Amino acid sequence: MYGEAMNAKRQQPRSVYDAEHEQFRVSFRRFLDSRVVPDYAKWEADGVIPRAMFAEAGSHGFLGMAIDEEFGGGGVDDFRFNAVIAEEIARAGVMSFGINLHNDICVPYFLRYADDEQRRRWLPGLASGELIAAIAMTEPGTGSDLAGITTTAVRDGDDFVINGAKTFISNGMNADLVIVAARTDTDGDRHSGLSLIVVERDTPGFSRGRNLDKIGMHAQDTAELFFADARVPAVNLLGDPGSGFKALVSNLSQERMTIAVASAAAAAHAVELAAVYVSERTAFGRPLSANQNTRFTLADCHVQTEVVRAFVDDCLREHVAGVLSPDRAAMAKLAATEAQGVVVDKCLQMFGGYGYMAEYPISRAYVDARVQRIYGGTSEIMKEIIGKSMGI
């Protein structure tokens, strides 16, 4: 009964969303429950989401919502639709379904920096799911240090010749278009000379390494990418030469909001799973929920998720209004991801040995939670950003 009450509460619209967002939520939830959840365990075992699922999501209007209608998109630049998708993916426990990466992180670069010819060439496929996008920033030796990128792109006639390696690239195996951060000028300081170049699937000299074996997010293909004299047409330069660092930094706040929204929703889902379990599971002749410590622990977790979600919602409003500052986005990511880690761990503990069994959704929630504090900027990087904003 407690789980039912929690579900009813979760279904109540929050003030950050309008009726159209909640209608969109119902539609996307049906899509997940009918088309993603039934086969998700197989995709986790395979280590990749079938490409056809991106096309199916696109056919239902769940990709490229901000892409203009003339290119097949929704024509609505409202990040709250993206946030609904992130929340419902977390609710369904299918965190590896990587359309948020495609929608929230990759598509904005095409919308902001693509010229008219590039928009005609790429946007229809990005909206339909025929083209899957990834972004390649991280290198084996750089981690979160974007200014330390060493991959080079040297102009040679009508081409760029790219050399280097990238790692931990989500959607890296599936991707048709990879936005590669490469150094086109080595004479300036560390923050200048970076450019964004779109590398297409069959580019000569471009190869993919392993689909990396991770502790969680198993169905999210995560690749090593290699560039050995990869020749890319110069017309694939995205934005102005040398503007890559500024472009990357400008989109980080939205990336961090996606992670924060997903983490807040995933934490709330873990509380729901635990609430149902302790109400149904008996020990020593009574439900686990009859134990005061169980109720107190769940109450603490519930309060923590509600407080974090209220702050994330506030930051979401600011982002939609175009006034969200980088430090507030960092606060949202830090608070939500750290809370997710604590809450999911406490909720798993209530399942006892069953929580350690992979067949239980709480175990998947536990392993999927860990990366939230790493990608999009580690918790330590978030604290650096917040500290600098405080003048310390």
C-alpha cells in the first residue's frame, strides 16, 4: 500500500511542467513499457541497444524535439520535454537507453553551429533516428581536462587529417556521426585551437575499438575510437575554427541538468522499489515495514529525494528561461548524483541478499547509479566550479 501511495504521488504533475509535458510523459511511458522494457535484459546482455530502437523512437517524435519541423523535428525548443524523457527512462529502470545523449548533448551542437548545408545534410536523419550521434571529447590521458586534448586535425587541401584516440564514448559503436574535439592549432594556449569536426561512420582511417565492459549501464554501448590519418572533408567542420573549447563548455550546463534530472528520478524510483518490497516481504512473522528502523530509513530517503528534486526543478526552470548559471548546474548535478548514490545504497540494503541478485531491479539501479558521479564532470570537478563561484 505504501508503494501504491508513492506511485500516486509521483504521478501528480509538478509545477515545473505544463499539461502538454504530462501528455508527452504518458506517451513516452507507454513507448518504454511496450517497446523497451520487455527486451531490455537481452540488450544488457548484448551490450548495445539495437539501432532500430532509435528509428522507432524517432518515428514517435521522441528524437530531435528542438529540430525545426522542416527537417522532421518537433520544432519546440523546450528542454522540459527532454527532462520528461530522462525521468521516465529512470522510472522504467532502463538507464542505458541512450536517447538523452543523442537529444540533449549531441543535437544542440548541430542546432547551434551547423551551417545551412550541414543542417540539410544531417538534421533530418538525427530527427528520424536514421543517424545516431555521439560526441568524442575524453581521451585516455585527459579525463575531464578538455584543454588537454591532444587529438590533432591538420588541414590538407579540402580535408582535415585527424590523428588521435578517444575513450569512454557513449553511443560510440552505434554512432553514424561523431562530433570529434580535435586540436587544429597547436601554437596557441591550451584553451585555443580546439575545433569540432563531424566524423561520419565510414570515414577512411576511422576505426572503433572495444565495446567497453562496464560495471553498469550495460546496454549503453561505450567505445574506444581511433583516428589514424582519418581524412574528413573540411566542410564537416562544425562552427568556426578554434571555437571548440567555448562550444564544449557552453553545452555542459545542459548535459549536467540531464544527469541531475535522471539522478533525482532514479533515486525516487529506488525508494518506490524499496517501499513495495518492505511492505510485502516478511521476516520473523511480520512485514519488514513494521520495523521502525526500516520506516525511518525510508522516510529519510524519501525526504532527501524530494528536497533534491525541488532544487533540480528550480534549476530546470532557470535553464528553460536561459538564466541557469554554470555553478547552479554544477550544484544540481552534485546534489542529485550524490543523493542518488546514498539513497540507492540504503534501499538495496533493505532487500538483503536479494538486493545483490542481478534479477532484481534494485541491483541494476545500484550499478547504474555509480557513473552519474563521474561523467559530465566528476563530483570533484563540480565542487571546484562551485568553490570558484564562491570566490574561494
